[in-house]
Amino acid sequence: MLEFGGKGRFSRLWVRVHGHWGLFLGIKPKVMKHIEGKFKGHKNLSLYYQSWLPATEPRAVLLVVHGLAEHSGRYMNIVNHFVPRGYAVYGFDQRGHGKSQGLRGYVERFSYFVNDLATFAGIVRSEHPDAKVLIVGHSVGGTIATAYAVHHQGECDGLILSGATLEAGASVSSGLIIVGEKRLKRIPSDIGSGIKRKGQHGLFVLPKGVTTASGRTTI
């Protein structure tokens, strides 16, 4: 049985072992606030989200977009690393995933994913109007994040991608690519426009100096 107490930087930790209480002093851990909720995505589908907030105003916000057959709770490594350093982390279960509604692993149109992200990003920005919101996308989530960044550059402060699916690998035959192109016409054709690879770790960034319709220039 554990009991925490104390104020300020240091905390008291009472530990009961074999019926006896012992007192330990240590540095008080930083507070992390966890929030859960739901919002309406494209076509009013109910989507689950959660956030982890630092004790003070965040230095910036990381909005995590998970991959196929995943959920927002899978990225606790990001949460545990960045929140104690003053960053807020937000994530949502995409339609058909986790605690969100929708047929498991299925989406009628790829654009629904992008629209859901745009809606959620708007909610996050309204919660933190003075903070930079950086989109973090992994795997298929990286593809969705890239499409969002291309079509909403005036609303995107930064894009961080890991293993994003932006082009077919060398092991994929040309015949399969042709069939795929015919079947996947609903995926935006300009996802890869202006995107370049950075380093050898699957990271992609939007180029600097891109002026958007709103007059903002990426840096």
C-alpha cells in the first residue's frame, strides 16, 4: 500500500511492508493530467480521443496520428518522454479503430481520415491557441498527416513523420502498382507533392518557403 503526501518539490512516501509503516523522502514527480473524450468526425461518426497535459502551459502540442490496426494509447513512449518536458500530447482513435465507431479497419473514402484529422486539429488549436501544434504521423497515419499538411498548410505548424506510406517500395511489382493506382483513385494524388526525405530514418518534412493561400510561408 502506498500513500503520497507533501507539498512543493519534495514529497513524503509512506510504504507499508509486512504491517509496518516506513517513511521515505524523494523528489516529487511532475504532474501529468490525462483527459479522455469524444468528438464528431466526418459524417457525425463518434471518435474517441485522449490527451496528456503538463502541469504548466505547454511549450508546444504534439498531435499523434496512429497507423493501421493501432490506437492512440499505443504511443505512451511519446507521452512519457515529452509531457514531463513541458509538451502536451493529443491523440485520437481513427474511425474503425480502438474506441471509435466504424467498421473495424475500414474506411469508405481516404478523405474521411483527413477530414477527421482536420476536425480534431481544430479542436486542439482551440484548446491551445497560443501554442504550436505539430502533427506526428506514423505509418498510414503518416500518409494521412501528409495529406492534411498538403491541403491545410495554413493551419499546420509542423509535420513529423515516421515510416509514412508515400510511395511503393522496390519489392512491389509494377503490375501491382498499376492495379493499385486504378483501385485507389480516391487517395489524393498530390500527397507526395513537395515532400522530401530527410535522413535514413523514414522522416519527411515539407520544404521551406512554401507560401500558402493564406499568405503564410513554411519555415
